[in-house]
Amino acid sequence: MGDDDECCSTQLIDGSGEFNVTGLDSFMKRVKLAECGLSYAVVAIMGPQSSGKSTLLNHLFYTNFREMDAFRGRSQTTKGIWLAKCVGIEPCTIAMDLEGTDGRERGEDDTAFEKQSALFALAIADVVLINMWCHDIGREHAANKPLLKTVFQVMMRLFSPRKTTLLFVIRDKTKTPLEHLEPVLREDIQKIWDSVPKPRDHTNTLLSEFFNVEVVALSSYEEKEEQFKEQVAGLRQRFFHSIAPGGLAGDRRGVVPASAFSFSAQQIWKVIRENKDLDLPAHKVMVATVRCEEIANEKFSHLTLDEDWLAVEASVQNGLVSGFGKKLSTIIQKYLSEYDIEAFYFDEEVRNAKRQQLELKALQHVQPAHQAMLGHLRSRALEHFKKGLEDSLKRGEKFAASVRNCTQSCISEFDQGCADVAVQQANWDATKVREKLRRDIEAHAASVCGEKLSELQTNFEKKLTEALVLPIESLLDASGRDTWASIRKLLRRETETALAEFSTALSGFELDQAAFDKKVRDLRQFARNVVEKKAKEEAGKVLIRMKDRFATVFSHDNDSMPRVWNANVDIKQITKDARAASLKHLSVMAALRLDDKPDKIENVLFSSLMDGTVSSPVSQESNIGTTADPLASNTWEEVSPKDVLITPVQCKFLWRQFKAETEYLVSQAISAQEAHKQSNNWLPPPWCILLLILLGFNEFMAVLKSPLYLMAGFVILVFVAAMWYQLRSSGIFRNGIVSLKK
């Protein structure tokens, strides 16, 4: 007999069919069944009531099932189904004691529980002991025949039998040798098998497909107790390593892992109680599904609370984590390995499916951290690209080559980082982040390229402006015959020089031909625009320049010396020359001549203005309808409107204003010339000298004769000379003479 602490006997199902879930869970913990994996066996015993089933189990496995008291008569001892651990048997073996059949307590018609318990035993047990009386062998109405029919009938309800070992234990063996009893028993068993109705799929199925049949005989426990015990001890040895190849249950099938034994037993009994056909393969899959999912959920829960994972997750928020991929792979593999160990014995397909689900959930849980790492890698690579490009350009390297080198370096750095953060269990593709990085690099490169091109163009525009503005201003101010030819030559020379340098600088950007040509055209056009802008600016100052030109020519001689307005100077001719020079300047400034096309602006202006066709408004009104005015227009003949700086009408009004504002300078010159003439004529007229001689001859002679008179004459002469000079200076004398002349 066994000890309670060792065998842990527990009622699994009570007499009314209620399943003891709490008791089974407690039993499994006490015997540590869940740790056994597939290395465990279940042995059940069934047979007629009071046939010594519990006694056999107690002697065979050292259990402590309740036995019948022989002195109180035959009655039901075991109610429902009981469990106990077989003491000292390896591997772990569970004994299951079933309520006896044919009990008077349930009556003849109450066979439902009998069939249900038999089906439960066949679904759970690897070895089923069938306790039977020796004297029933060969009898038509033996007590064991209903039991065997029940076993075979319920077996048909198992869609895929487990290849259970039926160990027939012949009790109270007589003197008849077992060699003679066994063939008769096997024949009876075969007849019963053949007589049991079978599903269409198993009509011709052999008994050996469903069962391994073993026969053993035991002496009477009551009459030959010592011999009984010896025989039981020998039988006990067959249960050591019973699941090994060649053992009692060596070819069993559809074993449920020990950790799912409780759940499996509950579900099997539930299906049996609902009087449904028990599909063991489906049940096995169901048990595996539920149990593997429980294990997977447990492992996932542990992963989410793992300290190493939480530390990595927190670190990722602040930046790059060294060895991220390796750390994460290790954490995930840890829980996958634990799952593999605990779910190893379950259905492979279900186990693998649940493992994939666990792996997927784990990867989904950690993927945000992985994405954050990729984001950090992308940001770092982009910053390195920006810094590298800046340093490369500072060293004077060409832009396109710098972009290529920096891009290649940074993409390579990103790829290496991706390899470091790669999670072994995942097949995540960093292509999208990589492409985002490439787009960011291209965008930054394009931005820097635009800035550098703009800076380059600005520098060359500045150079062109400096090279053109002052020379053009000087040429336009000089406004000679070859002014515009010189401007064109200057523009062409400076533009070609700048474009040569500009093209060399542009080559480093490796622009496409269209973009390159556009940049060149833009710079060329800019140079032209500088000339046009400066010409328009100078055209706005044309009146000032004309007056300056007039003043310069009018007031200075050919040697650039200031003119002296003496009597020999021809003021009229000088005025004409000065006006011609000013009009020449006006003709130069009237239109742009960058295209080297001939025009008649100078001829029109000179013929119209220098020849006197421009008159006062009153004279213009009197001449309306008589003479066509070539300046009465807003365009110049043979000149494009866009090249017009000063229209003919504007020239006309400018000339009138110019003449009005320079008239004073001419009158000043005339006055100066007159004054110069009079200052050189200090002697009196000849007639005055003759009159003085005639009238003063006598006085002169008297003076010569007398010193007193000589002195008085000298005083009078000085006085007359002074008066003459005073009168001449005041203009009174001159005006009087002029009046006399008139």
C-alpha cells in the first residue's frame, strides 16, 4: 500500500459526473506532472464491480485506493473515477481507478456512466487493465462480455484511436495453464470485435489497428496471497519505462503533453458528457491550440515586462543604442526558447503556428523601438552628410563630386547601422527609411546646390557689374562717334571672360545641358541688362550732361584752357560747336545700340534741331500743315521700341529746354567780349585830340613859356584824363556816342 503523500490519490470525477478541476490541478502540482513533458503514462483499470480492481492497483503501483471490505460483503467501493500517482515507477505514471461495471447500485439500465467512463479511460489512458474472472473465459454469458462490448463500442466513437494497450488480467487463475487460456480469451475478444457495429470507414479494420492485446493471469488474492503478490511484483516490472519502444505502451499515439493534461481531461469529459462523438485528433489540436496560446501569452507578457527590454526601450527615446539589434534578438529569443521548451510536446503544426504568432506579437511590440532606431540612424547619417558636404566644399572640392562621395559614405554608414539594429527574428526592410534618407540627402543637396549656384551667379554678376558700370558711364559721358561700338566691344569682352570662368565653375556642379545653357544665358542676359540699366540711368541725366558738355566746349578752347572773350573770338561759331557737341550727346543717348544696327537718329536730330526747324510754340502753330516734323513721334525709324531711351518728342522738348538754360551763358560771353573791347580803347577819339590841339595851342605855348602855366596845364590835363576814364567806365559816354551814331 502507498502513502497518501506519495500517491496523492484524488477523486477526478464524482459519482454524479462532476469533474474536479481544483482537485486535478492540485494533484498535478503535488506530483509535478507539468514538468514531465511527454515522459509520463496513464494506466486505467476497468472491470466488474468488486472484482478487486482497487486491490490490484494498490499492490501493483503502491497506491491507496479504497478497497472492498470482504467481511461486509460485495458492494460498490469506488464511485466515479479516482487518480493516484504510481509510487516508484519511472517515468511518472498515473493510475486511474474506474467505477466497476454491473453494479447493483446503478441498476441494469443505468449504463450511461459506465460507457462514459470507459470512453474517458480509452481517450486518456495508455494502458487499460481489464479485470476479469478466470471462470468467465469461454462462457457465452460471461461477465466480461458486456464490458468488452462497451469498450469496443465506445472505441468506435474515437475518430482516430490512440492504439491503447488492453492488458487483460485474469483473476483467480485455476490450474489450467495460461497457454491454454489465452487463445480462448483472444478468440472471445475477436468474436466480440467482429460483432460490434462499426462505421463505414472501419468495417474491415483489424482489432490490432486499435489495440495491443496483452494477457496476464494472477492467482487468487484471498486464497494464495503470497503467490498473488509475487505475480503482481513481476507484472509491476513491465510498467517501468512502459512508454519506451518495446514497452507496454511503446507504440502509443496522440499523447497530450503533461502540462495540458488537466485541460485535455476537462475538455474530453465535457464532450463525453454532452454525448458527442469524441474526435481525438481534433481534441489534440484543440488542446494544443489552447495550451500553446496560453504559453505564448504568458511569454509575451513576460517579454513586455522584461527589465532589459524596458531599459532598451527607454534608451531608444533618447538616441542611438549600441548593440540594439543583438540585445533585442537575445531578449526575443529568450522567450521563444522558453516557449519552445514548454510547448515542445504539443502538436507540431499548432505549436509552430502559435510560435509564429508569439514571434509576430513580440516583433510588433518592439518594432516601434526599431523604427525609432532607424529614425536616429537616418538623422545621424543626414547630419553627417551635411557636415561632410560643408567641409568638402570648404576644401575647394567640386560640388557634384562632393555630393557623390558624401552620399555614398552616409548611405554606407546607414546600411551598417541598419545591420547593427537588425533583429534576428525579423525580416524588416529598411528600404523605405533608406529611401527617405536618400530623398532628404537629395533635397539638402539640391538646396545647397541652389544656394551655391545663386552665390556663384551673384558673384559673377557683381564682377560683371563692376567691370561694366564705370566704363560704360565713362563712354556714355564721352559720347563720341564710336561710343556704342566701344560699349559693344566692352560688353562682349567682359561677358566672354566672365562666361569662361563661370562655365568652369559650373562644370563642378555637373548640371544637365539644358540647365547649364540656361545659367550661361542668364549671365549673358544679365550683362546686357547691366548695360541697358546704366544707359537708361544716364538717359535720365541727359539734360545735365548736355549742359555740362555745352559748358565744357563753350568755355574752353581746344587746349582745354578757359576762353578769353576778346575781339578775335567768334562767339557764334563757338556756340554752334558747343550745341553740336551737346546734340551729339543727345543722339548717342537716344537709343540702345547693342545689336550694331544702323540708325538715322543723329542725322534726324541735327537736321531738325541744328538747322533751326525747332521753333517756338507760336511759330509751330503758324507752320502746322506746311512742314512735316520728323520729331513728332514716339519711335525712331529703324529702332526697336524696346531700345528707345529718349523718344523724338522728348528730344525736341529737351533741346528747347537745353537752349533756354544755356542762353544766359552765351549772353555773358558776349558781354564779356564787349567789355574787353572797350577796356583796350583808353585814348580819346582822333577828332577830340585835333580839337584840343586847335583850341589849346595858344595856351600850350603860354604854358611852355611860363612855369606857372606849365604846372596849371599839367593839372588840367590830369583832370581831363580822369574825367574821361570815369565817363567811359560808367557807359554814359558810350551810350551817348551810340545815340549820336544812330
